[in-house]
Amino acid sequence: MYSFDTLEAITKPSEDERSRAVDVRKDGNRALKDGDVEGALGLYSKAAQIDPFSEVTFTCKATALIKLERFEEAVLDCSTA
């Protein structure tokens, strides 16, 4: 998980990277809609690595974690968002 100190050291993503992260997150949304929660979680995690400043991505990831009953991890992702 990211802390505020870590985020200060991370360079903000470029517009291309942000766009790629959105596309990956959308793939995660499709996977979640299709019932592939593990697949969605993996895609949300990938999107978060590309753009660690996206609150939406961390919220989506937390949703998948809640569906998997991984509540403590979900709280951490919500705190990051």
C-alpha cells in the first residue's frame, strides 16, 4: 500500500499512462460485471500501479476486495483513495 511519504516520491503519470490506467480499470469493471472478481482485482491492481494517484481505481479495487471478503485490505485501499 502507498503512504503519503511514498506518494511524494512517485512521479505523477503522464496523460498516456493515465489513459492506459483508465483502460485497464475499465477491463476490470467488465471482469467484475462478468463475475470474475479475482480477475477484476488483478486488473485494478495493475491500473493502480500505472496511476497510483487515481482515487477511482483504489475504490474499484476496494469493491473487489470486499466481494472477496478481504475487508482489511479494502480499508487500506479506501484509505489510500
